[in-house]
Amino acid sequence: MSGIELAERAWMRIFAANPIFTMHERIALVGVGRMGGNMARRLKDCGYTITAVHDAHGPTAATLAAELGTTQATRLADVTAAADVVFTVVTDDAAQLGVFAESGDSLLVGARGKIFVNCATLTPAVHVEVERRAKTVGAASLEGCMASSIPQARNGTLYLMCGGERTVFERVQPILAHLSSALRYIGPAGQAAQVKALVNMVMNINTAGLAEGLGLGHALGLDLDMLREVFAQTGANSQVLKTDGEDMQNRAHDCFFSAAHAAKDSTIAWQLGQDVGLKLPLATVTKEQFERMQALGLGALDKSGVAELTFKGRHG
């Protein structure tokens, strides 16, 4: 019997003895920027004990720890030691594999019986690898892919797509229910990340398309308030029109979902297409648009800032 199989059996024994989590379980978070920080605030508001927070940018964690009356953990191993469930909301694949490093300071140190809920948008294969590493030490992991933004994280209305073993999902479901108004189990590790990549691919295509439509309307001298109203009543309507249309018109690009993240997520979806031999021309062009924003120094703008490339007299 392999080491992973032994670890899986050990985990199932732990699960059988502890069928569900309650308000008494200890929760910690790694990556407490705008999304992770607001998730921590929400869970504390719901009565959970936040025992530790950690961030690669120390001052961010220190500020949140002071606000929540908890501990800023400077070592990842201390995060794991302080919690039963650890949420991670890190920037990218490299950061995720780094916090789950197989040597040195890592969340895997002393992780037997712990659950990790990983909420960043990552390459699906990374979620699969993190699950493997967790099982090796007798821990468990779950994808908690988010298709929402900062206000939803604070208000507990995230759309959460979860991937991993169903027993792990069911074990943390009571906690996740306080973060999400639409909680969905997708399937084994990696599948939730695939769905999230497709969600963001289509969203980003819609965003770039809306920017072109409004940009052309502007160049033709059309009233953009009127144009957005017409879009909303016809086949041009979309969720992106509701969230980004007015911002594109008014150049109000306060960041809720950055162009840099849009470029990263578009690349994940594009690579999935490459892996299965499928050409995705719209996804390819959209990825290039958001990459161009980064090259122009606009990557920190909200994704609505792609309109800066399509309106005459702006950065295009």
C-alpha cells in the first residue's frame, strides 16, 4: 500500500470521528488581501474564531490581525498549528505551491487531520498537486473557487465552486455556507478550477467585447447612456454590462477584479484549450488585450479598464 493510500485511510478515520465542523472550530487564513481579508471579517462576524492570519506582505496581515484581535503568524507552520481549517487566497500557482512546499516552512508541517480550502484562481493541475501533498501528510484539501468579487466576500454572498473529495466538502460545508449564497460541489480535484477558468474566460471575452462596442459607439458620436440602455434590452445584454458598462464610459476603473488577474485567468483557460488541441480565437485575442494593458502599466486597473484600449483618445 502506498504512502498516499495510507494517508487517505488515516484521514477517513479522522473524518469518521469528527463528522462536521461547528462554530468551535479554529480557522486561519493565508493571503489576507482584499478577498482573503474580507472573508476573515465575514467569518468572524458569523461567530467563528479566527486564530491566525498570514500574508506575504507582513503589514497587511498585521493590520488585519489588530482589527480582528487575532495573531499575525509569521511562519506558515504556525498557521497550521493554530487552526483546524486553513483558507488560502494567494496570487498564483507559484505562491500556492510555495505555501504547500514539501520542505522548509510550509502549511504541511504538522498538518495531519487539518483541512485546507484553497480559493485562488489557479491552474487545475496545481489543485491536484496540492491535494496529493496534503494527503501525503494526512491532511485534506478542497478547491473553493470564487466567481465573485470583494463586496461579496465581505457580505458572504460569494459564488463558490468546490472540487475535491465529497466527504471533505461536506465536512466544511457549514463554514462555506457562511461565505456563499450559491455553494456548488463540482467534482474531483481540478474540476472546479476548470469550471472557474471557463467562467472567467467567458467573462473576460464579454468585457473586451463590451469595451469595443462602447468604444465604437463613442467614436460614432452616439449617446452612450442611450446605447447602454439599448444593450440592456437586447441580445447585447450581459452581467458585465451591469457591472462595467458605466465604469467604462466614465473611466471609473477602481479595482474589484484587476486587468492583471484577467490576463492570468485568460491564460489559464487558453492553456487548457492548448492542452486539448482546441483553438480558442476569442480567448486568445482577449488574453492579448489584457496582456497589453499590463505592458502599458494598466494592470492594476479594474478589468473595465480594457476600455482604455478601445476608446479614441485614451491609451489605444
